[in-house]
Amino acid sequence: MTTTEDRTHVGAGIDAVTAVARRLLPEAGVITDRTRLRTYECDGLAHYRVTPALVVIPEDDAQVAAIVRACAEHGVPYVARGSGTGLSGGALPHAEGVLVVTSRMRAIREVRREDQRAVVEPGVINLDVTKAATPQGYYYAPDPSSQQICSIGGNVAENSGGAHCLKYGFTTNHVTGADFITPDGDMVALGGAAPDAPGYDLLGAVVGSEGTLGIVTATTVRLVRLPEEVRTILVGFESTDQAGAATSAIISAGIVPAAIEMMDALAIEAAEAAVHCNYPDGAGAVLVIELDGARVEVEEEYAEVARLCEDNGSFEQRLATDAVDRALIWKGRKSAFAAVGRISPDYIVQDGVIPRTALPEVLRAIAELSSSSGVRVANVFHAGDGNLHPLVLFDDAVEGAGEAAEQVSGAILDLCIEHGGSITGEHGVGMDKAKYMPRMYTDEDLDTMQLVRCAFDPGNISNPGKIFPTPRLCGEVPGRHKAAHPLQQAGLAEVF
Amino acid sequence: MTTTEDRTHVGAGIDAVTAVARRLLPEAGVITDRTRLRTYECDGLAHYRVTPALVVIPEDDAQVAAIVRACAEHGVPYVARGSGTGLSGGALPHAEGVLVVTSRMRAIREVRREDQRAVVEPGVINLDVTKAATPQGYYYAPDPSSQQICSIGGNVAENSGGAHCLKYGFTTNHVTGADFITPDGDMVALGGAAPDAPGYDLLGAVVGSEGTLGIVTATTVRLVRLPEEVRTILVGFESTDQAGAATSAIISAGIVPAAIEMMDALAIEAAEAAVHCNYPDGAGAVLVIELDGARVEVEEEYAEVARLCEDNGSFEQRLATDAVDRALIWKGRKSAFAAVGRISPDYIVQDGVIPRTALPEVLRAIAELSSSSGVRVANVFHAGDGNLHPLVLFDDAVEGAGEAAEQVSGAILDLCIEHGGSITGEHGVGMDKAKYMPRMYTDEDLDTMQLVRCAFDPGNISNPGKIFPTPRLCGEVPGRHKAAHPLQQAGLAEVF
């Protein structure tokens, strides 16, 4: 009975939001048909699937604000979705909620050469920002492997990284302002064009908050000047140990390449089979190293990088001779995730971070995990900043194989935490890793985060169920002063 | 009667906190003597003076946590203070509260060359971080003019900048982790060694929150490698217009110097009188430009900078020949604030930001303000990132002069806002600029910030009265969903 009543209630809320959407949006922007709703049931992490109750495709900020306001009024949850390429289930719909799809908000509103900024809408494709800025001599630096299809809105929600974040930083380092719709439908301005703004840096808190604080409808991003010179080098090693040592040697020498990417033998095999990238035969590991900057500087750094790789045992080095050659080297790396499909029917893309200095040790531990469990693991990663992407291979047709893979995948995160790293480098927590949060954070840490969420979203309607392991109503989060401190309870408050 | 009762109540709270402090801290760490309390009555902005009810000087995190916990229990406000060099009254004490002075927490706990990090306590002097890192080939980049005396805790609270922030970014770009005492005395870990952490970026929100969210007791900072080559050039121009045009030309050419500082004729006169820095005779403006990086790159950039300055009318260029010469050039710039005392009995240090492209226009408008009001204004500033520091000169012995100076100073902030800038670049809002916040932010913006403050500090005890123009009790901040939206009240919700 309760279930039915609840459904009716939810149904009424959804009906009300649908009515608002129908009044404001073009017909094609309101989807209620079950079959069409199902096409939105997952993002890039197809492991979780939920059909939303309603999909809306707004065309401007005012429409987004009106939809959110209607959701707030009727207590209906909503989830924002860009291109749906996320790998942590951050854009997984809510069964009783609205999915706000930003694919029709694709205007690049401004490209301002004089202060190196662009203002873009959330549905704009990452690579399109660079395309718009290139004629003026600039580009947008954060470059997820999915940059040809992923959207800036999703990048902002997940604080996305990419190969070139080693030198240039993550999305959060490139976002200087945003128009932001709070969970009650107010539009507020965060940050701005000036290098610093007074008051709290809420822009920083919003970037990477995975849609749980509200929806960003316009983002001001920093543009970076195209470098005078780029050199891309493919370096073959016998082992990941050698490649890891070379990486450490380069960074310790004070050189910060635009990118240092590593792939192990299994990843190379997959990429070779898929895109024929012509990586060195018999390599136990390759590094893709890219240097950029002033020509004179790149030349000097190149000589040193070449020497350091040789000192650490490289058996082959290939400098890209032209743009086509460079693109081929990168193609091997950027298609590695998908390429793994050539050598395994199923796989899990893991995402974790370790201090760069722990690379050799953690890679050895992953190899041991793999050999003791019989689960194959291919390693593709941003070596320069210690951001691992182990690909855990399995065949779902084999009984128990999925579980075994999940177990190895989780154990890799444990390794990351043990070595002082993190459970995600750039893919986010989303649905998938909420359960791992208590391994990184104490209850006090998580409560502090939840208090911030409640400040923005006391009704828990903005992408509920993501990030936090135990979703609670805001009244349940121990507020400051509301609960006695554990030490006070134990009568120890006065001695500490 | 009410007043007396309130005082008694406050007195009891202070007595309880004093008792906790006496039990935990060494005798010298608890100050209750009126005369000694008065020595803490202001920070670098001596315009505001308040004697605190109690000063404590804790020696470790646990003591800070215990003091804060006692404050929370008894509803006593507290203010953290580092070296007290702040220029916005951010560390102004509370008359009925505790001043937590961090000057005995001065340990540099770690300098880790291998991952370019240092872990420092809040009382550590800014320049001492660099001194500790230099033997290993590194330094700490953010460099306020007060770096010889200001503390890292204060830098974190105010998100301090400095001359070299043009290339290297503000404090927030160099803090990767913190131990943080919440206003109920819990210690939580923010950020960490990994480049990104899951969950909300509360570290970013805490940096620059001016002590209103809690107290940072240990900070992990990024170290930057000492550059191979540094070149410092002093360039004389006839006018600030020319110097501004040269600045724009350099940045537009894609060169990002470590610093581009500008001083106008009046500032040069003051610096010359105070420190004999040997700046070019008869200059209407000078630029101090510093280039750093790989030798080959610096050489190439130097040639281009020299040419661009000449193209824009420089009449003299002097390249520092050695470290002593470089130090002298910088001495003129870094002592400019204090030096102004040589040419004026009193002055206001203003701090505002404008887009760099608006420099010539705003400088001309400031000159007009000055000539129409008869109030002299010396301009010293970080030209590269448009961060102005107009010094508004007056003689307090002349009736009405202080008010006239205040008026000009405020009008300069209006100019900054009109040109899309900000009311503070690096000195913070503190006590001094809270009244200007509504000129930059809407009520919704400020309420969103206050909701975050209330999440951390519902009792309003952590540095109360700073940043926000109209301090409110947390119950008074319109919570999301609690108040009807203005458009709903007007019956317009459905059309927007």
C-alpha cells in the first residue's frame, strides 16, 4: 500500500514537472515515452542501468532554472547529463526523477583572445573549445581521452583530467567562472574574469561535485597559448620498472613534460591489434612523452629526456617526425581502453592515484594480484602524475569471472590507498565508488562534506545517491553543536 | 540590566575557556592581562582596534582543537592570528572572544624533494619555507611583499598573492592539503598528496575563507623548482600609459614573465627617498619585469621583452647584473608601501583588480579622481595580472582629509567593479571591505556563501563579523526551499 501511495505521489510530482517542461520547451525536448527513456538508462559505466521518469532537453539557462524550480517545488530528484561518457555512473538517472540533458546547449558564447578566456555552454564538446580557439593561437588544455565526444558540463562536474594535465592541471585549474543553478532554481554567479574573487571559493567546491550541488549552465574557461614547439617521443622499455624509473628521473630533473603516459605489454598488444600504431616490438612497457613550449627550451629538454630514458634502459626511442606520426603515436594511447575489447570480451576500467614515487612498487603488487588470481590486468596510465588506469579483463560468460575481476579491481584501489593515494584520479566517485569513500575519509570528514551538500541541497534532489556511501536526510547529518562530541560523551573533553 | 547579564554570561564563557587553556598550555601561552591584551588589538590595518578578552598561544594541533572545542561549548567567538600583517582587518580580535595566536607553531615538519611538497605549521614565516627548500633546489612561490614576516596560516586564510603570482598563481594554487579544525573542534583532513581527491574540494573553499570556516593547523604546500636562469629588468617610461601598453604587448605575445610590476612617478619618488633604489630619473612609470626558466628560453624571451618595451616608448632599460643589483631593484618595489610614509604622514593601501586590458583606462580615471579631489594617489601594482595597489595619501592632522581619502579610495573600488574587476586581489575582505560585498554580489550569491558558512559554523563563533556585510544568525539565512522564491511570490514562477 505504502509503495503504491509513494508512487502516486512521485507520479504527481513528475506530472507537474512535465507540465512545466511542456509549456517552456519545444516538443522534442520533453521525452516521456518508455522506449525512448530507456536510451538514457546509463552513462559510460553500463554496469548500472536505471530508466528515468522524464527526460528534458532544455535550450537555455532559464529553462534549466524553471525545470529545477519545479523539481524543488515538488520534491522531484534530477540528474544532469552531458554526453554520457562518464565512467563512474555519475549521470546514472533516478527512477523517479528527471534527467536534464544538456546536448542542445552547445553555444560557444565568446572566445576572448585579449584575456585568454572562452565562455561555453555545458553541452559543448571538449575538443570544440580548442577548435574555436586555435585560429587565435590558443587551445583548451584538459584533454580526457574522450575529448572528441565528452562535454564541458560533464568535465566540470567530474573535474576531468587527461594526458596533458601533468603540466597544465585538471579542469578545476582551467575554470575561472560559472553560471550556476542552485537546487532551488536560483541562478548565481561563481568566480569571474579576475584572478581572485572575494568571499568563499564556491566555484572550486562546485567543480568536481558531480552534480550534487547544482547545475552549471555556462563556464568561463582559461585558454592556453599554443606552444611554439611540440615533440612527441615513443620510448620502448623491457619492463614497467624501467619505464617507471625513467619517469621519476625526468620529473626529478625538474622537467615537467606536457605528458608522460605509460602502457604495459598487454595494453600495447591490445592497441596494436586495434589501431596498428606501430609500437616497438617486444616492449614490456612504452612511454609516450610529449614536450612543449619555446623551441629552444624543448630542444634542450628533449636531449635530457632522451639521455635519462637511455640511462634507465630504453631499447628504442622514436621521435614523431610530423603531425601524422604524432597523431598515430597518440592514437595507440587514446584508443587503449576501447582496444582492450580486442583481447577480452569484458573489462573494468579502474581509476586510482598513487604518489609517483610508489609506481614501481604498486605495479609489481598489481602483477602479483593478477598472477595469484589468474585475472589479467592491462595497465594504461598517466605515469607523470601517478594516475593509474588498470584494465581488469574478464569473460562474463565464464561463471564467477565477473566477481573475480571486481575483487581484483577493488584490491587495486586498496593498494592505492595503502600507498597514500586516492580512489579516483579523474573519473569521479559517482555511483560506482561511493562505497570506497569510507576507506579514504573518516566519518567526520564525510559529515563535513554532507553539511556542505545540505547547505546547497537540503531536499537532496540534486543527483541524489552519488558520492556518499550512506545517503542521509539532511536532518540526520550531525550538525556542528547538535551532537555531543564523542570525547565529550566519554567525559574526556577536558583533557583533549 | 540586559547588558550586564550578557556580560556576565560572556565572562563565564571566557572564564571556562581560560580554565581549559591554563590546564593545557604553558603559562606564557595564556594572556589575560589588560595591558598585554592590548598589544594584540589590531593587525596590519591599524584603522580598526579591538582588545580581545583572552589571548592563547597554543603549541600544537591538539591544543588548538581543545580551545576551539571549549569555545564551541560556551558559545565564545575566536579569531586566529598569524603574524598580524594582514591589511584588511581579517585578524581583528573580538571584544568578547579569544585570539588564537599561532606564533609558537613554527615547525616545518617535512620537506619532501621527491614529490615537491613541504608540510608546515601555521606560524611558519613565508620566507622560511623557501629557505628550507632552497638547499634541495626548490622554493615556495607565493611571495607577498611582507614575506619576511607574514605567516603561512595568514597566507592560507587570505589566499595571499605576491609579485610572482602572475606566473605561478596564488596561495590556493600551492596548497594541496591541510589539517583543519572545524568550529566544533573536530580535526579533519582536507586534500592530500594526490593531485585530485574524491568528494568536494573543501580545501579550495577553506583557502581564502579568512578564518570564518575554521583554523588550519598544518598545510601541505607545493614547492617549485628554482629556475636555471633569472633576469630582472628595470624599464623606465614617460607615462603609465606606455608602461601599461608594454605590459599588454608582452602578455599578448604569449610571454608570461614571473613578474611584471608597475610603479608610477609618486611611488618612485617615495621609494627613491626611502631606499635609494636608483630608479631612472624623470620616469613617469617604471616596470620591474622578471623572467625565469630555462636559460635558453629566458634569453629568447628577454630579447623579445626588450624589443616590446622599446616599441612602446621605454627610454631606459637596465638589466640586473648580479644578485645584489637584482635585490636593489626589488627593494624599491617591495618597500614602496612603507616608503610612502616619507612623502605623506598618512595613507590608505587600497587593493583592487581589473582586467589587464582595462589598465590604461582605469589609471587615467584614477588620475582624474586625484586631480579633481586634490587627494594624491601613488600607484604600485602587479601590472601583469591587473592587481592595483593605489596608495591614497593624506594628512590626518588636516580636518576632513581622512574622509576625502576614504572617498577616493572607495571610488577606486567602484572603478574596479565597473571595469569587471574585483574589490580585492590579495588582501582579503576582512573587516574593511565587508561593506563593499553587495556591490559585487547579489543577495542570492551572498546567501549561498552564508549557507556554506553555517554548514561549518552554525554558532557563528569562527571569526564572526568578517567578510559578510550583514552578519546574520544561521537561522535567518533563507535556506533552500524555506522561503518562497521572489518570482513565486509574484506569481511568475510558471513563466520563468
